[in-house]
Amino acid sequence: MSRFGTISDPATASVVFVESAEADDLEDLVNAELAAIFAASPARAVSGMSLAGGGDGHTFVVEIESAQASAVVGGITASGARVRCYLAGENEALAIVRAAIPITDVIVDEQVAGAAKGTRFMGLVLLGGGVVPPLGPTGPTGTTGTTGTTGATGSAGVSGTFGGFFALMPGDNAATVAAGAAVEFPQDGAAGVGVTRSTATQFVLADIGTYEVSWQVSVDEAGQLALDVGAGGGPLIVANSVAGRATGTSQIMNHVLLTTTVVNSVLRVINPAGNPAALTITPSAGGTHAVSAWLLIKRIA
């Protein structure tokens, strides 16, 4: 269970379980329980929450733990706290659905769970303005906790190290992307700390660590896209990140893990050098609306 606080008086604690097979329904049910908790008298705080696959193989269960606010150190007490849920059948689709969720508030926690039969994945994002951050241990000099706050001289907790960036076509990426050049993601989406955009094509990973990186770009030509990461002597293509297609006009996407070796590594999504063709980033692919390309970067360790 993700912990947001510790309970000093277990006698005031209670746990509720919410179950559904659909994202919209699960979101509504969880938010209704949160609203009831925050409306209770005497005041209560949420001390923990977890998402898990249901036993029948298709449903999902959210466990919500709360207690009287006076008995919780930390915890979530803001009445505006709420969840957004999303559902997909594979990792690429899950990343696309997650990227489409409009985030206009503080992200307190994120969880993903697989169904027992392995064919569906549910994601949950906990949002809440003014919410006390999740509790997490810190090192003696501020080393990051796995999910939490930092010491006086430390950097951000791992769970808060992420960034989402996007482009909209037409408008962005008006020129073709030559071999060796990078795709532009000039607009900022949801962001934490430790992952920032320095230019339209370059993204800085402040800390050494392991990062989960996903991207999706609609391209006219047959071609490839890959990650390169500046490390010491210069940009190096991440070999297992190359994704491409020989024919067609579908999206080029990938979902990879990479580990940086220096602080402030610079990441780009590139048309690898030596490829024969410049790539056209498709405007209004499949319809009349501007189409998005996106890049998601999240530190996981």
C-alpha cells in the first residue's frame, strides 16, 4: 500500500474496499469514498491507498485506509483530493491513455495493477492541491526516499521525478527531421522535478538513476526513431531504444528503460544518423484536428 501518513491511534482507523472492472466507474466510486471521508466529523485523513487486480481476473480493487485526522501524522486531508483512473490492454496503449489525462493539480501518487488473467491493466493517479506529500525515508544527508520527501540538502524523491512533453502538428515540427536530428517536443505537460526541457529537443535528467521513457510520433515515411543520451563524451544512441517501420504511415513509438551514468544527462528522440530519409512529422493525422506527439520520462530508481 502507498503510505501517506502513519496512524498513532489504530482504534480510529478504518479500511474500505472499492471494486470495478471499468476505469470510469472505479474512478467515480473511489472519489465518492474520498468525499465521504473528507466530509466526516470529526475530521478524518487518508493514510494509505492501494490498487490491485481483482480475484476474478477482470475487476480491480482499491483499498483506502483512513483515521481521525488528529491520529494521523502526515496523511491527506484536502477535500479536493481525487483520483483519475485509466485502462488498457498493453503497455504502449496504457502509456497513450495516461498521457491523454489532463493534469492540472499536484500528483500525490501513481499506481498501476494488472488483472489476474493478464489481459488488462488499470492505472490510478491520485491528485490533490495542498496535500501533504507521501511519507518516505531520507538518507542522513538528504538522499531520496523511494516515494517521498528529501532531507535538507537532498534532491526530489524518486516518485516526484518525471516530466511530460508534447508537440502539436500542425504548428510544431514544421520542418522535416533530418538523419541525426531530433524531434521537437516544445510544449510542457505534467511535470514533477528533476526532469526538465532545456530546448525544444533536449531534456535534462538531473540525477543519476534508472528512467522509464515512452514516446509516440506520427510519421509519414518509413523510418526509425531512437533515444540518444549525452553521457560524458557526447550523445550516445541507446541501442535497445530504436523503433521503426518499413512501410505505412502509422506511429513510431517505444517504451524503454535506461540508466544514466552522469548528472544532468541530456536526452533526445532522434532520427538516427546514417538513415536514408528525413522524416515528416504528420500534421492532423487521420482527421482535421492537430495531432500530438508526446514524450514521457519518469525516474523509477
